[in-house]
Amino acid sequence: MKISAVEPFQVRWGEPGKQGARSAFVRIETDDGLVGLGEASPMEGGLASLVIIAKHMAPVLAGKDPFDHAVLLDTLFHKLIKLGPEGAVTGALAALDIALWDLKGKRLGLPVHKLLGGAWRTQLACYASIGGNAWRSVDEVLRVVERRVAKEKPAAVKIRWDGDRTKVDVDIKGDIAKARAVRKLLGDDFVIGFDANNGYSVGGAMRVGRALEDLGYTWFEEPVQHYHIASMGEVAQRLDITVSAGEQTYTLQGLKDLINAGVRMVQPDIVKMGGITGMMQCAALAHAHGVEFVPHQTQPSIGHLANLHLLSTVMHLAKPVELADNWERAGAIFVNPSEPKDGIFTVPTSPGLGMDFDAAEMERRKIPLAI
């Protein structure tokens, strides 16, 4: 079995002629007709990663044995290391890695979690990750939280801010008021996280963090800019609430730096951090340092399924699986890949990632690269 084609492309979730979200996919085909699908981070449509795949990675993979997976991807990583290693290069490798695992599972007739050593659990609870709250009033925040909880029946809720990243400490008093209102709505025993999306200075983060502790919040995500690792660590060490970070970290070494700084809950993302292989390394690193491993995951199709397989194999799984906004958009192509049933995801058992999708509809929504 040899790789015969590598095709990176975007998928448009909105209708033709309308601006909408786009995902960044890659299709790897072999000479015996098998196909694996992967996904890169969709930031700015994922175009940077897709172009890197098309121009610099696909030619290297042509004719290679997909079971030489680790050698191939490590070769590409070091071949292109001066383009990164953070960001688009690592996102491109994540897409290829996921596609190769999907391909190998299909070739062997096994689900990916079996190839990774087996699942500790085949059902995983979800948490509702609810964004856009920087722009909402208190009443608007409560309405959207109430709607998501009623629809998805999550085991926990995370309220996200998604504010203007060029500003810090914009409305600390208002942020605390929203956090207080959500606690009152959901009750004292409900598990709640607060994602600041890098919105505070160290002083602002301390003030909000103390309020979250008083309100019984479970974790405080990315309180300061992600590139200020020492500041993130300072906040983590000075607060009692668990401080989490890592969704914008692309290498194992970067994740190690966060842990060494004092972060005790790490949240790398499978479509950024080297795919399934990279996340297995992250899980081992977190286990070795005794920190919580709670991946960030906002993509409702391929990335979601890859994340389920990976998390099913993690022995000490500390938190539910993220279910972000607008997961319904993938229903145009995939057969409810991100829809929880009574708050629970079931890990697929069919070969590879276990994707079930409408190939004709994917083709209709495909946007080929213009390079």
C-alpha cells in the first residue's frame, strides 16, 4: 500500500454565495483505493496549513508507505522547521496525522482507539462551551446558557468571553456579574468553567480569579495572553482555582513550558498539536507531571471524532469533552458527528475514525485551493 494522492481543501459550511465558517480538511488516498480524512486548525480558513501541505508536504508523501507514519511526519516537521515550528506547519502535520490514523484503521479493520491501545471508556460526557459573552448583557448570557443546557444536557458548562484581544481588563466588574448570574442560574453544585480568552492583565486576572473562587467555579481558562507564559504561571500559582492553558500551544516543548511555569490543567488542541500522535504525547507529558489533561476541541466533524478516540484511551480523564458553539453546522455533511445524546458522546467502533458522511454533499461544498 502506497500513498497515491494528498488533497488539501476547504469545506464551506454556509450556503453558496454567503460568507460562513470554513473547515480545513485533507484527503489521503492509497493505490488500493483507501481514503483517510484529516483536519487542520481552521484559523483564517486554515489556508496557511493547506498551502503548506499542497506545496511542501504532498510531494514528499507521494509513493510512501502510510505505515511509515512517524518517520514521514517527523521528516516533514524538520524539513519545514524554519517555517515554524509553531502555527501553520504544526497544524498541517496535525491534519496529515489524523488522516493517516484514519487510513491505517480502515486498512486493518479496526477503530483508531484500538490502534492506540484500547479504550478505558466508550462513552464520554460533554461540557457546553458557550462563547461570545463579552458582547452580551447579563440577561443575554443567561438566555443562551439556559438554551444550551436544555438542549445538550451537559455535565458542565464553560462560559467564554471571545473579546477584543488588543485590550485587557475591559469590564472586570461586568464579567464578574455575568459569572455570578450563571452560578445562580445553574445552582451551587453545577460544574462551571470560565474562559477569559486572554482578556486580563495579571492584576485583572487575580481579581476575577478570586471572585470565581468565591463562586465555586472549577477552572479559569487562559486568563492572560497565551504568549506570556511566566504571567500565566504566576496567576496559576497565586490562585486556588485551577488555571488552564494550552489551546494555542503547538509543540510538546511549549506545553512543557506551561507546566513548568505552574499551569496545572493543559488544553492542547488535536487540530493544532500534531494530531492524534501529538496528543498522545501531550497526555503522557501531563500524566508524568501530574496535571489535568483536558483538550480544547471546537471542530464539529473530523477533529471531534479524532478527539473522542484519543480521549477514550486516557486513563485519568478529569473533565468532560468540549462541545463548542455551532456544532450543528457539520450536520450538512456528517451524520450528527458532534451531537450528544443526553449529554453523552459514544466513541465510534467502525474502522478508522468511524466517519459517516455524505460524499456528494462534501464535494458540493468543497473549495479547492487556488495556488
